Amino acid sequence: MPSSAWPALPAPTRSRPCSRARPRASIASRFELMPKHAMNLRTQWIDLDETALRFEWRRAQDAPLVLVHELGGSLNNWDRVLDHLETARSVLRYDARGCGMSEKLRAAPGLAALADDIVRLLDALGIDEPVPLAGCALGGAVALACAARHPARVAAVVAMTPVTDVASERRAGLLALADRVAREGMRVVADGLLSVSFPRELVDAQVYDEFRARWLANDPDSFAWQYRMLAQLDMRVLLPRVRCPVLVVAAEKDALRPAALSEAVAGALPHAKLVRLAAGHFMPVQAAPEVAAAIQEFLPI
């Protein structure tokens, strides 16, 4: 094409001086807007032979606080709590077997296996000093079982609305629900269960919708196997063997696990203190600032 056919280029204009500070300021401002739980964290996976777990470890000088989520949850259920914990605190959180992005279940896991997974993870990461544990609902039961089975490895426990046993009259219903989830998936039961366990007024709509979406993403077979394990759960013989200090946190708005049941758990533990929070079953999501404050008061660093 002849050069005359090309359109004329505009006259050059003086460009503004390049400012190197502006991109750095933009990156810094974006980092400041990140939630604190996202800072200095890297999601990792580890094969513990019996199962593969996803975990995150925010390292500091102290022994890590190990966070144990509830049935059907994931390590992400602690996001809002981490936003309120001291950034100087070491925190280790993980997806339990069958949950989140950890290896899925093909059979009921058993409470002992879930409790022993904590020690297996600590061993794999080279953490041999006693650590504090904090767990919610079934995670509270797992933390207490770990303390009973491995007293030299657990310094203290925070057990939030812990599910330590199931009334015999409820077992058939739990097993039927497990079978339905395995056949039809999470969506057919999610809203019915959450209507009891998650009062909508406790959080804003965005928090609730994100939690519900995570719940729907559960592997139905793994969720069903967890419910089958739950139907047989009875820790009454195990609780007196927990020798470390325990903070039991009762949930005043938990229709699944009323506060009186948490009070009974505290009474069965040799060294327990009881506090009450205006929260439902999923306390770390529903009352994150209050949960963080209770942990920090009971477990100062």
C-alpha cells in the first residue's frame, strides 16, 4: 500500500512524567483492603496416609491455635474470626476429612480418626509442643476427643456449642436424613436445616448467602457419612478424661444444640468454664467478634 494511503498520525503530544509511586500506592491500597485472614496465608494440601487434608498455617512465634470447623463446614468458616484475632497469633486451620477441599469419605470416619487427624497434621508439620484447640459444634467434640486421647499434645480447648452426644430418639431421623442427602444431594435439605440452625437476623444477607453456597457445595456422600457417624455419637464416658482447661461456649440461639446441653458438657468436664453468646449453631460465622474476644481472653498470648 502506498504510504499516502495510510491515515495521518496525530501530532506527538508531551507525555506526563512517569510516576513510580502511583502503582505502588495502588497495590498497597488494595492490600490494605484485604481481610486480615487473607494476609500471610497460603492454602496447602498434605497426605497423612489415611487421608489428605487442605490446611492454612499463619505462622508466628507461639504454638498455633488449631481451629476445627463443624460438620459440613470448612476452614473458611473461620474467616470472620481471623479478622478479629491478633495478627501476632499463630493459627492453623484445616478442612476435616470429607469436608471442604480435603479427601472425600467412602465410609463413616469415627470420632477417634477425626481427633487423631489433628495430631497427625501437627506431627507432619513438625509441631510437637502442646497446642490450644478451638472447635465449633462437631468440631468442638473433635477438639475435646483429641484432648482426651492425646493429653500431652493439647494445652487447652475452646468448645463452642459442642455436639458430644445425640439423643437416642433422634438417631433414626439423622440416618434417614443422611440417606436422603446421599440420594438427592445437599439442596433438598439445606434450607430446612439452616432454618433451624442459622437465624437469618444474626448476619447480613451477603454473609448468609455465602455460607449457604458453601454448604450446598458439600460432597453429598461425605456429608451423609458424617451424619451417620453423628447418629452414633456419645462422648459421655470420654469427657471426664479431658484434663486440660476448657472454655465451653453456649449458644443462646441454637435450636439444634440449646444452651442447656452446653452447660451439661461443662459440668461433665473436670476443668471447665462456661460462657454464653447470643449466637446460633454456626458461631464463628454468626458472632465472629464475640468468638474472637472469648478466645483471646481465655488464651492470651
